[in-house]
Amino acid sequence: NAGVTQTPKFQVLKTGQSMTLQCAQDMNHEYMSWYRQDPGMGLRLIHYSVGAGITDQGEVPNGYNVSRSTTEDFPLRLLSAAPSQTSVYFCASSYSERGEQFFGPGTRLTVL
Amino acid sequence: GDSVTQMEGPVTLSEEAFLTINCTYTATGYPSLFWYVQYPGEGLQLLLKATKADDKGSNKGFEATYRKETTSFHLEKGSVQVSDSAVYFCALLNNAGNMLTFGGGTRLMVKP
């Protein structure tokens, strides 16, 4: 199993550009989530999904969109990037909401 | 809302020293508590967990006890190794089971 994979590993954007961060898991997990990690603030939940076709907002959802068309994939979209979105983004998955979460390696995003 | 506070780092220790990283939390109801570890350039990995008061989680020589009376979940290890150098995150899972709240992380550096 590859576990949770994320692409790209690094990305630099200009303010106003859009992009999609990819996340995929091959463990047949129902629950998937996106976090951002900022220095001294730990990880904060952006959006999560409890299964295909179902998504919900986390703690810091503004500026991000998600969709879940398959069990395996959970992309995160930035429609108009802002410097405040400079961060490291982690995708995670688990068998259920209360199950152990498995994290991907992260995407380091810089918005200029 | 829920919150997690952990001691700021970096914590620098010599090999075989005793480790304590403090973690306290604020939450309603009965959250589950976790310690995650992040090695350089990697995503987070679950280190240990406790789901109810007085539970002790343990793994790889690390231990933490869920203390409801002091709302704490301090991480301890009797003898650290250079390979334990990483960032450690305390986290709680809310009652609904749909949101992990993380502390700011504590960087541990172990010198030979």
C-alpha cells in the first residue's frame, strides 16, 4: 500500500492564481481531511469528508473548496491564492471518524 | 471551543535523559487524547492515544496518562535516543469525533 499520497511536494503561486492540491489514499478509508500547519499553531482542520459525496467545513475553511467524488481522492482547491495561505498542507485519512488518522507527507505552498 | 496547550520548545536533551513534554487541554465532554510525532520532512504519525480518564497510552518507550482532574496528558520517556529527535504534537478529538484539535508542537533535539 502507498498509504496517503500528496502532490505536488512544493508549489509557488502568485497572488490570485488558482491551483489544486491532490490527495489520494489506497486504504479504502471513508474519512479524509485537510489540515494546514503554521509555525507555533499546530495543525488546523480546513475541510473534511466522511465519505464520497459528503464534505463539511473545519476550523479554517475560508478560501478553500473541496469535493469527494470517489473514496480514494480528496482534492483541495484554492480559487484565488493569497499570501495568508502560505503554509504546509497535510491530507489525512482514517477508516472512520474516530479511527487512527494516517497523514500524507505534505505540500509546502508559498504564495507571493 | 476546544483547545490544546503544550510547552514551547525547543527541548534539548542529552541521550539517555528523561523527557517530559507537558500538554493541557480545554474541552467539553470526554475527548480522546493523542500524541503525534513528526520527523523531518514527513507527515505526522500517531505515537499513542488514550480514550478515557486514567487510561495510559504507551508506545516505543513513550507514555502518557489521561488525567481528567488536571486536564493534562503529559508525554514522558525514561531514556531518550538521538532518533527521538522530532516535533511532538498533543491533540484531542472532540465528542462528535469529527475534529482533531492540535497543540502548537514541541521540537525535541537529542544530542549524543
